[in-house]
Amino acid sequence: MKVEVFSDVVCPWCYIGHVRFARAAERFRAKGGTIEVTMRPFQLNPDAPAEAEPLLPALERKFGPNAGQMIQRVIDTAAAEGLELDYDHAVSANTLEAHRLIEVATRQGLGEEMAGRLFLAYFSQGQNVADPAVLAKLAAETGVQDTGEGAEEVREQLGRARALGISGVPLFLFEGQYAVSGAQPEETFTAAIDEVAERTGQTPITQLAAPADGCDDDGYCAV
């Protein structure tokens, strides 16, 4: 089974969904199934500068007095999954180069691992995921050799996401046909994987679950 995961490394619901889906995928593999996951790029704020700025004040400027309540909800949800989100030290930055690094890692069989390391760096360690030195360090830690390639593939996949009508992430696309939107519970991902395993031959993208928490241009997100 092939699954494409459209996400952005500065999206907290993508981080949560990444962890939940990975657990469901492991359960499927434990039953003898085969599942191939490919990370795909999506930029919630493609115009963000490479120069980092503190994230918390930026969110407060954007969302006003409700920012703290929205942030706390995400922090609490992440904590239930064993994830620590540190908004006090997080910095906002452009994610284009981070996506290029994930593409390079994907070619080396380490796409999921690279995405996970970038999520951790951004949300828990206050690192600037647009900084070339930071990206080089994270690549080395993950066992990825950055060849400098991948930019063209990232541009193509960003265009493909737009063509597919994807406007929010995370989105999990099974076999190019069946979509699950948002950071669904692990049980929902498990059911979706099992259902896709039984289906063949359908061409339109079919939603297998009602959309769950995610990020889009109008809603709350950590960018």
C-alpha cells in the first residue's frame, strides 16, 4: 500500500498526525501488511522569510486575545501523544528548504525520519528550520547526506497539491485515490488503512473520514 502524506513542518497538527499515523502503520505492518509512506510538501505560508522571528508574538499579532487558548489546546493534545511543544522558544521561518531536505531524505529511504526530526527541532527545540547550518546538522543526525537536489521535485509536488485541491494539512492520500484529512485518532487511521487494503480500482479521491484538526490558510496554525 502506498500512502502520500502532505504536511508542513511548522504545522502542529501535522506533527500530531505524523505520530498517530506512524503508530497505525506499524500496527498494519505487525499484521503482515506492507505500507510505503512518502512525505509530500505543503507550505502554509510560502511567503514567510528565511529570517526567523519568535513564533509566539507572531501568533498573538495574527489571532489576538484568542491565541493563547488555541495554543494551549494544541499543546494539550500533543502532550497526550507524548509530544512536547515549546511555543515560548519556537521561531517562525520559511519551510521550502526543509521540504527540499525531506525530498532528499526520501530518495535515501529516510523521508519519514527526516520529517520527524524537523518537527522535533521546530516545535520542541526552538530551531530555525530555514537555517542551512541547522538543516545540515539535522540531516547528519538523521543519517541523510544532503546532495543539494530536490528543489524541482518539491516545486512539482507543491503544484500537484494545488491541482488536487488540497488546502489544509495534514492530508493522507492512499493509493492516489482515498484521502483522510487532519490529525485523526490512531483508530481512525487504522480503520482507513484496513479499508484501503480491501479496495481496488477506484479513481476519484474519496474521503474515508470527516476532516479532523489540521491547518489551513484561514484557521489556526503555528506559522
